[in-house]
Amino acid sequence: MATETEFEVESMHYNRLLLAVDDDDDESSRKAFNYACTLAKIYAIPLGIVSVLETGDLNIYQSLSPDLLSERRGEIAANLNTYVEKAEAFGAQDVQPLIGEGNPAHVILEEVAPAFKPDLIILGSHKRRGHNHIGHVAGEIAREANASVIIVR
């Protein structure tokens, strides 16, 4: 093992970014979005933007209503497409919208990340009572992801 005086600094470069946006938290999502777009543009690498319909937040009536589910899916898709358009207008290339349904951490870790294969996942943090907090989704992804994770405040 090299000592501090023997090792050389090596350039570190990511090849695929995955940004998770929370449809219920625009402020933290926008900060993370700005950071992800900046990296994607500077390094000219693919950016996947994922939003997950949290089915656990729906009551039994909502979960059994096809019209309501369809409307909610449409809202998430429209918001996601807005993020994609803004990222492309900013100069990010190869921006892909990704939608999931279920528990956000599980969907991102078990479905989206294995399919998209990011080497960096970017998330926002929540603000409660004037303080920044890492939400349960960001915390679980940071603990369990195979890729590096950056939580933007």
C-alpha cells in the first residue's frame, strides 16, 4: 500500500449519471437537477432522470381508481419531460426520462439502476423546520447503492 508521499493523484471521471427527482419536493430536486445537468454537460455523458410514483402514498380508493392512477402517471411524465427539456436546453446530451412505481428506494436500487447502469446517483436533501435532512429514500440509496451517491443540499 502506498504511503501519502508515494501515491499519485488520479483523475476520476463518471460515465453515466442517474438523477432522482421527487415530484413532491421541487426545491431539493431542482438543486440536484442543476448539479446533475452541470456534470452531464461538462463531461458530455448520459443523464437518466428518474421519478417514482409512490404507490404507498395512495389510499385504497386512489390505488383502485384507474383514472386517478392514469392522471397521476401523466403528471409525473409531464414533469419528467419538463426536466428533460430543460436539461437539453442547458446543453446536456443523451438525457433519458425514467419512470417507476412503488417504493422509490426499492425501485431505484432494484429496477432503475441495474437497467440504466449509472456509476453516480445524484439526489436532493429535504429541508424541515429550517434544517437540511437526508430523507429516508436518499439515506437508503446512499447505504445500499453499488454506484457512488452524491446528495445535494
